[in-house]
Amino acid sequence: MTTRWGLWATILAPAPEILRFAAYHLEAGAHRLFLYLDAENPEAFAALKAHPKVRVTTCDAAHWRKVAGRRPSKHQVRQSRNATHAYRRADDVDWLIHMDVDEFLVSERPVADILSALPADQQIARIRPMEALSGDNTHFKAFIPNGPKRPGTVSEIYPTYGPYIKGGFLSHLAGKVFVRTGLEGIRVQIHNVFQDDEIIEGPEQQPGIDLAHLHAKSWVEWLAAYRYRLENGSYRAELAPNQPRDRGGLSMHELFAMIESEGGEPGLRALFDEVSADTPELRAALDAHGVLRKVDLNLDAIAQRHFPQAKL
């Protein structure tokens, strides 16, 4: 029997970006996409609605009354509620994964083949990220597994800011999680899945698949998103530090606040250039440690194949 997989996502983005994300994963073999538009987007909705493998929902007041009683104020909660809602609707796929619009599954062989080979009692498969270097978004820094060697490796690659940035990533290291469908009592969060309020444990990394994360496509785009991320997103104050505070750990929120207070925007640019700019120096440092990856996602061409009538 063929293994079928799908994904769900809650998205607030321009229509071309949404369609590139959807088309890429249809091309990768997804049988079903559950896409929740966090605001009205008639152009994206029309194109997605017409595709037989896409289930698209505009998250209006009626949707939130049905799913949560009222619209949750935090986007992380909206993501979780929609993901759990999609899981309960997923009756024609064997595996589902929650993703964001700037994340793309990259696999050495068909995703369905990798998932079908997993043991029958394995309920999740964690896909670790690789983070794009800003530029043409074809070079990525790979995930460095946790262990005693990681801090030293990160410090060698990023000598100024590496000790303060977990794994050398501006974005998350946790990755995203495939979960088998048909399980009872499932609640989905952004980076984990719970059953009857107990986290479902599984292997820490699924070989053969990476999560290509375009977290910082360019300095201009990163800076435009920076303030929101600092207050409400992946750099918000409530998130944990990179290491215990008694060992000098800082949260990303604290690190950015310190850099900005001491050096302003040029200070932020210096961090960005060391950690994320697609330069020959950074590529060489990553390559020397075996963590440089090159992948052409080919998003525009793939989107044109699946949504030929759309304006991309």
C-alpha cells in the first residue's frame, strides 16, 4: 500500500509566496495540503481552492467560532488550533506535518518512501532544519546535533556571536514533526505533538529529510520582520536562553536587545553578516566543518507548473 502524507499550515503572506510553498510540496509528493489563511487573500484562495489536493480555509470569524470559540490573539495558538483541527479532518493520509510558509521539505528520495519504511510503532518523525544563508537562498547551514562538540564547532564558525546563538541558527533548531494519523487524543503544537497531554517521543532526527528554512532571505527582509519577531515571534522574551544562565546564557530577545542598545542597527547588521550572510568566508567555514549544503528549491518554476494561471 502506498504511504500518503500531507501537511498543514497557517499562513499570512502574499499570494505568490503561498502558491510557491503549496506547489513545492505538491511536487514533492504531498497527497493533501490543509492551508489556513490567517487573513483574507482572494487571489491565493481562488488558486488553491481549484486544486484537487488542497483544502483551503480562510480564518474568518465563523471559522474561529467553530474551532476555538473566538480568534486567539497569539499566532502560535492559532497555528496549534488549526493544526489540531486539520489532524481531525485528515482521513486520507497516513502522516501529517505542521510547517510554516518559509519551510520546505528536502529529501534524498521520495518522502513517502522514507515514511513507509519507518517501524509500525513509531508515531512521529522529527525533521531537523537547515537554515538558508541570505542571498540567492541556495546555500544552507546544516543542523549540528546537540553534544559536547557543538559549542566549539559553532564558536569556530561564528567567532563573535556563536557562543550566544544556539547551534548558530537565528531560527529554531527543534524542526517540525510528522505524526501518524488516526491516533486518539492528539493535540498539535508548533514543534511537538501531544497525546492525552503527554508529549509523543520519538527519534531526534529522521535521516534523509531536512527542513529547508528561509528564515532570513535578505538583510532587508530580516530587518523588516525583526521587530515583530522580537515582540511576538521567534525572538520573543518568553523563550529560553541558549544555555543555562549560570553559564552566561542569553535568550535571543536579550541578545538582540543588548546589541541594539549598544550598537543600534549597525550592531544588528554585524551579527547578521557573521551568522547569515551568504559570503565566501562563511561558506568556507561551514564547509570546513561539513555543514554546508547547496540546494536549489526552484520555487518559481515549480509554482508555474502547478498554478499556471496565477500571477507569480
